[in-house]
Amino acid sequence: YTAEAEGLTSQAGELRCAAQACVMALTKAVQGAIKFELLGVKAVRAFDANVVIVSLSIPTEREGPRLVGCFLTEEDTPRGAALAVLNATNRVLGNRLFMR
């Protein structure tokens, strides 16, 4: 599944676009069974490495839990943003779609 997102031309904008495109591709993959909302994405330097952190929510649930995912990356931070989204949604998708 593929998706595209547009945004600002900056490091933060590039990270947000990569994460948003991943969220849209996930929605296609699960055929709308679960929808995610990207709340934020940030790259930080911690422990001598670059870490991309994303925060997501599931807007259809009342006071649903926020999902947080991260990925350790050195070079390709947009790819790290997409993988952080996948890490955040991994358990939710597995539990809801495949354990029924």
C-alpha cells in the first residue's frame, strides 16, 4: 500500500509528511477498520543517536489511548518516521485485526 502527503519543506515538515503518508497507507491496508490520527512527530538526539518519535490517537474511541512509537535512525529520518508509526500501531493492529 502506498500513500502520499504534502507539507512544508523543512526537516520537521519532511518527517510529518513521511509519518502522515504511513498513517494513510495503514488506513488503506486495514480497509478503514481502524483510523489513526497523527498528533506529532519529532526527531531528537538522545544517547548519541537520532531517535524519531511519533504520537498517534484513534479518534473513533472515546478517550482512547495515545499511541507512541519510536525508531532509532542515523541517516534516513523520514524512513524512521514511517517505521516509528508502524512501531506505534503494531500491537493495536495485531490485537484488533488478527486476534478476532
